Amino acid sequence: MAEEARRRSIIYRLITVVMVVFIGKGHGQLVENFYAATCPAVEIIVKQAVDTKVSQTFTTVPATLRLFFHDCFVEGCDASVIIASPNGDAEKDAPDNLSLAGDGFDTVIKAKQAVESVCPGVVSCADVLAIAARDVVVAAGGPLFNVQLGRRDGLVSKASRVAGNLPSPTFGVNQLNTMFARHNLTELDMIALSGAHTLGFSHCNRFANRLYSFSPTSNVDPSLNPTYAQQLINDCPQNVDPNVAINMDPGTPTTFDNVYYQNLIAGKGLFTSDQALFTDSSSQSTVNDFANNPADFNQAFIAAMRKLGQTGVKTGNQGEIRKDCTAFN
Ligand code: HEM
Ligand SMILES: *[C@@H]1O[C@H](CO)[C@@H](O)[C@H](O)[C@H]1NC(C)=O
Ligand SMILES: CC(=O)N[C@H]1CO[C@H](CO)[C@@H](O)[C@@H]1O
């Protein structure tokens, strides 16, 4: 009996390896059914944990999606952003993450615990985060898509590696393109992924420059819709409490939709990096397309999320499968 089970497990593992080698070739070696033999229920378990967390607080949705982006852009999609550090010098301690909401971390930690109780030591935290990022998009009414799996967890998490790897909200299109290209993402991917700003919050200091000190001739960024600018000034007066945060999509802040692009056309992009997508002629036609054709946006967003998920991944015997997402084994 035991012998039979052992043989079957070896065969399953062989099949998985063969699938990984063949299907995964040239794609960072990720595959959709990576855990088919070793943890077939992983996606159901993660979805349950995500849905529970979302029902407790909607912040889970934007927090988890942004956490995935930050994880992938620094050190690759390897859950390095989740490592806790007693010394305050891990990736999550960098100034850029001050605003990473705790609910994103909590989602991954809880989902991983649920997975560990069924398939211990098998599924990486990086894969749990990738699945959870898809599930929160779906929970907010966005498109469903398959997630490629097989990432391993990284062994490096340093605050000093964050600077210069994440885009600044003051960037223009050329700077955004350069930074996304370094992560193998095109301008189209960049425009589609920016649509994530259809959800969630921003603190006032990330766009205050557009309201109070834009240029020698105008305090307010002239590309801002004047009514929207006044609304932002009301919500974010100078010297406002630094904890104040406002919805990035003022119209439908809890729905994953293409209203973000309609906002850009109306001069209601919150960051310079958002509004630039419409004011720059190289990206304007894509913004118009996404604003008018939600199916085009969804399709481009899915393709870009899958590519984002391949950034700098560790596979095979690189890295490790962390037991606790907040600590190296
Ligand atoms: C294109 C370059 C990008 C820039 C410059 C940028 C910048 C920012 C900034 C400054 C914030 C506000 C943080 C705060 O003050 O609380 C923010 C929030 C957010 N970003 Fe981005 N981001 C970019 C791309 C992305 C991408 C690719 C994604 C995901 C696919 C994403 C998802 C989010 C989400 C969901 C929030 C809301 C977070 C929350 O409410 O907790 N962003 N982003
Ligand atoms: C970009 O793609 C190249 C070629 O496939 C690969 O070698 C490189 O590691 C990728 N870069 C990132 C950041 O994923
Ligand atoms: C969510 C989280 O861990 N945020 C941390 C980001 O970094 C600052 C320090 O720069 C910490 O105080 C936050 O707790």
C-alpha cells in the first residue's frame, strides 16, 4: 500500500517536472498547473482566504494588488517584500513602502497558512501572492484569468534595493517606459497596469506638488481639470495630516473597471504619471481605446499581469519554499 502510494507520488512528480520543462520553456519556467499533483486545491484555498479577508475589509483588494507589483519590481516576484526584519532594513521598510497597506501582507500570510495546513512545504509565498493578486482583481469585478505558477521564494530582502526600482508618481511617459522596459514590460503593458489605479488610495504628499508648487508660473498643474484640482485642494490642504489618503478613482473607487482611463481624458489623473499617459501623444491613443473599450483594457491588463508575474522569478532549485512568508526558513 505505502509502496504503491510512493510510486504514484514519484510518477506525479515526474509528470510535473516534464510539464515544467516542456510547457514552461522560455517563460521563466512558470506553468498554470504547476501544483496539479502536489497541491491541487491551492487556488481554491487561496481564493477562500482572500474572499474572507476581502469581506472583512475592502482595503485588502488594492493593498494586495499593489503588494504584488512592488514584490515583482524589486528582486523579482519572490515574496521578498513580505520578509519582516527586526533591524528595519528589509525591502518592506524602504520609504517607498510606507504606504503599503498591512492588509496586503496579512492576506498572503493567512492564505499561505491555509495552504500549509493542507500541503505543507510545497507552495511558495511568491505563488500565493500571485494567485491572491488575481483573486482580488476578480473580487472587485475585474476579469478572471489563469495565473502561471512555479515561483520559488527569494533569499534576499533589502530596503536598499528598493530605491530606483519603483516608478515615481512624478514620472513622465519616457521615464515610465524605461523603468518598465527594465522589467521586460512594454509601453502597452505599462498603460494597462497603470489601470490598477482604478482602485485604492493615495496619501496627499504623493501629488501635492501638482496643487501647490507646480511651476514658477502656476501653483496648480494646468493638465488637472480645474474642478478636480479644487476638490483635491479641499481634501488635501497644505500641511494636512500625513495619514490622510484619498480615492485614486473618485468615481468608482471599489470597482475594477476602465473608468481610470475615462478620468485621464477628463483631466482627473491623480499623479503626474497617470495624467501623462493621456497628455503624451505616444500613449494617448491607447488611453482613448481603453476608455472606450473595456474588453481591450481587460485583455491588455491580463496579458500584462501575466508578464509582470514572470519578472525575475526563481524556479527549479533556486531560492526556497518558505514555511512562514515573513521569515526565511
Ligand atoms: C506606473 C507607475 C506607477 C506609479 C508611479 C505608482 C505610484 C503609486 C503611488 C504613489 C500610490 C499611492 C501610495 C500611497 O500614497 O498610499 C499608488 C497606489 C497604488 N498603486 Fe500604483 N503606481 C504605479 C503602477 C502601479 C501598478 C503597475 C500597480 C499594480 C498592477 C499599482 C497598483 C496600485 C494600487 C492598487 C494602489 C492603491 C494602494 C492602496 O490603496 O493600498 N500601481 N501607486
Ligand atoms: C527579461 O527577459 C530576458 C530574456 O527572456 C531574461 O533573461 C531576463 O531575466 C528578464 N528580466 C527580468 C527582470 O525578468
Ligand atoms: C506595511 C509595512 O510593513 N510598512 C512598513 C514600511 O516601512 C516603514 C518604515 O519605513 C514601517 O514603519 C512600516 O511599518
